[in-house]
Amino acid sequence: MSLVLIEKQLKKYGYKTDGDVSELYLGRQGLKEVMDLSRFRMLKCLWLNHNKIPKITCLTNICRLSELYLNNNELCDITGSLKHLTSLRTLMLHDNHLAKLQATMKELKDMTGLHTLSLFHNPLAQEPCYRLHIIHHIPSVQLLDRESVAHKERETAFKLFNPERTAVMQSIGFGRRTDSVLSSRRPLAQSSAVNSAKTAQGNNTAEDKNREINCVEAMVLRRAQHKTLMQFSILDWSAIPYARQKREESYTVQSPQLKTIKLW
């Protein structure tokens, strides 16, 4: 049946060779299966929506597809069917019977250019964190289930699926990694005691070396607990004269003023 429909399409739109076919509409035909379409190597847009297709087997050697409409079918699993379609930008899979979220994401994760994706009205859409799961595994998606992906959703997905990296990023302060929380002032008191003991004893024993190390650590903690001063200057470039103005006798050269701002 699909062969007859395809031939009608070719005749209707005046395609002379298979290489001329870039778009093919086979939607709303009640199809249960579709013949192999590898003969159309330049195919970019394919409509198979609103049929009764249970499994996709017709796209084996097609790699140029940018738009694929498979919504409103009877698909239960797409494993091994779409993975090679890395040029896809639009993929419609809503209103099917897809139930395995992990398997579906594994099939689609290499589609680095995928912009629009729809999976609503599938059993997998009921799984916890379904939307965040897709945003994490397919970061290129901008429109998911007819709703734009927000920046806040990307941040939430990153924190949810990358807890270790999130912890590392939260431990970075002023461009350097901090291994502990600066919360105790006890090392400061210890530093004073160590300095007094070292002056009194005046020797270089192993115990003194350990105390000296503790002293250095205490100094680092003390400096880290102080407020940081940030200072930068602003120059009003609009007040800088052009070379032509400098050459004019009537022009009075004024020294540019720097505005300095300090932030605690």
C-alpha cells in the first residue's frame, strides 16, 4: 500500500528521479508499515503521522532527514530505529505508546542538532522528572512538548543529574577551590599560642615544625575571613580629544579624569 502512495506522490509533484525527492507526505493513510525509503537519499522532510505504525523499519539508510513526523501512531519502542538520524532538527513522537524513558533518551542523545521535540501523550511522560531528564540528555532541545525550555530548567536539570560537579562548583570562591568551610576562629587563637611557644623554646624540633604548619594554615584562614576589597577605575573616553581637535588652536586640551570605585 505504501508503494502505491509513494508512486502517487512522485507523479503528483513531478519528481523525475529518486534523488529529486526532498519531501514526502504519507500521513493519514492508515498505514501499518512503510516500505524501505533508502532510495530517497536526499529526503529531508517525512510525514508519517496519524497512521497505525507499530515499529519504524523504513529509515535504515537515510541520514539527511531534518524533520520527521511520527506522532499519532502505535509506536511502543524506537530502539535501533532513529539513532542514525543525527541531522534531525524536528521530531514529533507524541500520541504513541512509548513507555521506556531511558531507552528513548539513549536512542535520541546523539541528535546534537535537535531543536524541537514532542513526547507528550506517551506513558513515559508520566515518569518523575520526565522533562528535566530530557533537557539533561538532549541539551540542544529548545522547544519541548510545545513549550520553550527555560534557562532555570537547564540549571535545575544540571544540579539534579550532576550532583558531584554541582558540589565542586559550589566550593569555588574567588576563582580558587576551597576544600573546607571557613567557620571556626579556633585556628587564630592557636596561631597566637604557637608563636609564643616557638619564641620561648627557640628550637627546631619536629613538634615546632608541625606547629609552624598549623600557624600558616591559621594565617590563610584569617586572611580568607577578612573582607575582600575590589577596586577598579573608569575612564570617560568621550572626553578624549580626537587628533584633529588637538591640532586646532582654539581647542584647550584637558587631562582625562579617572573615576575610581572601591567595593567591599
